[in-house]
Amino acid sequence: MSEFTLKTRLLAALKGEEVDKVPVCSVTQTGIVELMDVVGAPWPESHTDAELMAKLALANHEISGLEAVRVPYCLTVLVEGLGCEINMGTKNRQPSVTGHPYPKSLDGAAIPEDLLQRGRIPAVLEAIKIIREKVGPDVPIIGGMEGPITVASDLASVKSFMKWSIKKPELFEQVLDLSTEASVIYANAMVEAGADIISVADPVASPDLMSPDSFKQYLQPRLQNFSSQVDAVTILHVCGNVNPIIDYMADCGFEGLSVEEKVEDVKKAKEIIGDRARLVGNISSPFTLLPGPVDKIITEGKQAIADGIDVLAPGCGIAPMTPLENVKALVAARDEYYA
């Protein structure tokens, strides 16, 4: 079955089709300091400059061997376009939200008509076009973004978002709907620019913050709405221990579900989701990939494949200080498994 390209293999794996080997990539953030130095594309500059953004993303494909190119490197691009204040971080710290446009009410809240021209959104779209031109048609490009639930919490602030979920359900649902609509617009713009897969990281949807009942009642319908309107293969990443909601996640319409190492039993998780979605992960970013050693990464990677993981990947964003050799070890784990 050597007719697979990197792109057709990853897309097939995410659709539940038979592949010759499990793809290995990162559907979450891929920027590491060692590669920033190698290619001269450091943070925070490569968050705003399309050429540098593309260069750093390409490096983790070309140098480490990860089988997809993923941009950008944070979960603040869309919310910046929607009015959040952002701290752009440092060379080894990602951008973060520091100010929220609607902490008290949603008066005047609307999606700007020029959303796709705001903030760093044009840089991300341009970076995707640059990457496509460089890699050609056979390498998959993953457009990463904050999910609609996290967008909503950033617009209102996590504190107000949580309070509204209990005391002001009408505001809670209104901000969720606004965020979902904005997320669809941005995701489809990335697809139009050349992204093959949209990877949505929605940490605020985690059972650590929202109850499973709230997920089913309020969050699942918005995620279903998102996945049904985005014209690409989609992956949903939710941080933390998602065992209480993985059944609901599987009903959200995403081809892939990206999970952390806290989903310890891959076989059981696969049984629960059945043929509704494919499992991506779940090698620990902070506890395995960052510290190593290489032998541990290879052992855990091979075990994940043996347990039935569909796409071998870091369980969350790659920590910026992760050594390059440790990222390469993730690819080596897959290669050794099939040797």
C-alpha cells in the first residue's frame, strides 16, 4: 500500500480507512526553541510575520520528520481579531489573553465585518499559502485554532463565562453562538487558504472546568454546528481527563479526537467512541516529550500504536523547550513499531 502520500495517509487514518502505517504528527502547537534557532524564526516574531511563521512550521516537518505542517502556535489569533487584548509572550512562552471585551454584558457584541483582516489572521492565512507552495499537494497542512467554547470564555472572561452558565443562561448561550459563528468563518478561511485539516483546541470545554452535563446540553450542539459547517476534516482537542465526556465528544462530528495521557486506556476509549471518530495522541507533552529520555518516548509511542491509537501525536501542545531529538523520537517510535 505504498501509494499513500503523507496527506492521503493522514486523511485516511482520520476517516477510519485502512492505512499502511499509523501517521505521526502534531495536531497541536509545534514551535520549539531549538528549531527557532536553527531556522531563524523565533517567537514572538513568528506569531505575526507570515514568512517566519511558515518557516518555523516547516522546520518541524522537514527536520524532525513530523508528517504534517501545523500553524499557528497559540490559541489567541481569533480572539484577538474579536477584540481581546493579547500579551505576545516571549521566545519560550506562548501568547496569552490579558483583556476581555465583554466581561459584564454582550452589549454591542458582534462579529466584525472585516474579521479576516484583523490582527494576526491575515498572517496565518498567508503562512498557510506559503507552506502549500513550499510542500506541494502531498503534505498535509493543519490549521490550528481555539475552539468556540474557549473563544466564548475569552470574550467574556472565564469568570463571567462560568457565572453566566449558572446565573445568566441567555448570555451564556448568546456568547457561545457568536463564538461558534466566528470560529466557522475563520476555520473556512484557513481551508480556503490551503489547510487540509482544522484542529480545534478547546481547553475550556474540559471536565476540569465544565460539567459533563453542561458539555452535553450546551457545548456539544455548538461543536456539532462548527464541524458540520467547516469544509474540511476536523479534529477536536480537549485538555485534561476527558474520560467523562469522550462519548459526547464522539458525537460532535469531528473525524479525530485528540487526547492527553490522562486518557490512559486507549483501548477502552476506542471502544467507547466506536466508528464515530478516530483517536489522536496521547504521548504526554510535559512528562514524556519534554524531559525524555528518548527510550521512554519510543516505548510509549510503540505502546500507543499497539493499543490502537489512530494518529500518533503529542497529547497536547509541544512544550517550547522540548529538545529536537525528543520530537524525532516520536517519529522513530512509529518507524520501529513497523520495522
